[in-house]
Amino acid sequence: MWESYRKIVSGLVRVMAAVAGVGIAVMIVATCLDVILRRFGHPLVGVVDVVQIAACLSGACALPYTTAVKGHVAVEYFFQKFPRGIRIWVDAFSRGVAMLMFLYLSYRSWIYGKYLLRKGIGTLTLQIPLFWVLWFMSFTFIVVVLVKIYNLAHPGKEMMHS
């Protein structure tokens, strides 16, 4: 069961990592193109809108991957000084708190996305609707929780390797 779970969630995480990479590439290309075209008096209209959306999507999509490969900053020096039993308890507790936090972030992102949809709020220049960005972020936070569940069930083991 856990192997199927790991494959499905790892697949989602890899797709999101690819989306994060594409988002970063979009930010680079859009910014460079805008700078070059400004030199010739033809700036790109709405480049700030595109870069802001790409940045939000890239950041949100990078979270599940970073969690799956355990790439977050940790204070290992002090943590390793604790006895094994306390380390297990502290690790489980911190993962549980993180799961609750990401569930709450997912819920609030979904609610805020509904608000943006209802009000018809979009980006300032191009008026690109923003609700879907929040809904996508909500989904990425759920994937982080799925990764945390795997990590909780398999202490000391990465879900996937970088």
C-alpha cells in the first residue's frame, strides 16, 4: 500500500517541480524580454502580472518537492543531542503541527480563491483572474500534507531523492 502511495504522491511532486521550473523560466524570459524591449521603447505590457503569478506558482510548487527530499533547513546539531525517544517524539510532533498548518493554509487559500472569484478580482494590468492561483496553491499545500503523512509513517526516510 505504501509503495503505491509513494509512487502516486512522488508523481504529483515531480509534476509540481516541473511546473515550478517552468514558472522560473517564464519569470526569467519575461523579465529579460521586457528589459531588452524597453531599450527600444516597446516594454511588454503586463509583464509584472505574469511574473507575479509565475512567482506564486513556482513557490507553491516547490514546497512539496522540498518537503519530499527533506531539503528544508533543520537544526540538526541540537536535535541530535536529544535521546532517540525524544527525537522521535519531537519529529512526530513537529510534522503533526506542520500538517495542521498546511491544512489550514490550504483551506484559507481555497476560501480566499472563492472570494476572488466572486468579486471578479484579477491582476492590475491584464486583469488575469487570480482565483485559480489560490486554488492551485491550496492543492499544493494538500500535497505537502500527503508528503508529511508518508514521512510520519517512515521516519528518517526521504520520500524521494533529489
